Amino acid sequence: MKKWKTLLAAITVVTAVSGLAYAAATATQTVTMQVGAISVLTMTGNPAALAIAAPALGGQTPANPSSNTTYAQYTSTVAAGVTRRLQANWGASDAAPAGCSLLLTATPAALPNQGASANQITMSATATNIVTGIGSCATGTGATNGAQMAYVLSVNTLTSLVAGDNHTVTVTITLTDN
């Protein structure tokens, strides 16, 4: 009986000590998280020079030169139900060569929230939509990520062309809220 009492006492002591060894304490923290509005735009360089060249045969109209080697790359976060757009314009004193128009088409990748092309525009001093419906997205930064920018120098009136007529314009692309 004495052995049982000693054994019972030992078990009680071991249980009490093990309870102390496994006791846990807890604490809490409050973590605040927030997504800010992000609107960042980068262009991948400048398009190639657009030069009207002689056609292959006499009597033919010169081809409309084009360049589609640049991309608008953007990162955007917007509130629920809100979208952004890309707009393009040039300065008030900018112009295409006589008899020509500068056309621009922006074509975003067919990925979620990167927007949709607003179709081809004729460049002017008025900011005009080139991509609409941009949501929260990041286009990527690879050489061909983002909205492809296709410029065309369109010959409108052949009889108005003047040899040696050179124009350099600055096209402004803006990522803005709708």
C-alpha cells in the first residue's frame, strides 16, 4: 500500500510538472493592410522613323510607312467598378508633313484588366482614347509586354507632298482615370 501511495504521489508530481512545461501563453497583434491607388506608365522607346519612299513602279502611290515596335507598359490598381484609359496627343504646334496624317493604334494584350483598343486615331493636340477599360493589372516589362503602339504615316493627298518636308513630333501618352 505504501508503494501505491508513493507511486500515486510520483504520478501526481510528474503530471503537475509536465503541465507547467507545456503551459502556453498567447498574445495578439492587429495588422492593418491597405492597397493604394497605383498608376505607373512606361514606354519601351521610340518608334522607327516614318519615311515616305518611292514606290516600286512609276505611277504607283507611295506606301504608308509604319512602325509597331514600341509598347506602353503600365501598372494600375483601381477601386471596384472603376477603370482607367490610355490617351494620346501631341503638342498644339505639332503636325504631320503636308498631305499626310499620323495614325496610332494601341493594342493591349488579351489578358485580364489590361483594357481594350479604342481603335485607330488620327493624332492631334486633343487627348484621345487609345485604350479603355483598364482595371487592376500589371502588363509586364518584357520587350513585347503591354499595349503595342502601331504608328502609320498615312498619305492623304499625294499632290500636297513636299520633298524634304521633315517633322518631328512629341506624342504624349497618359494613363488616366475614366
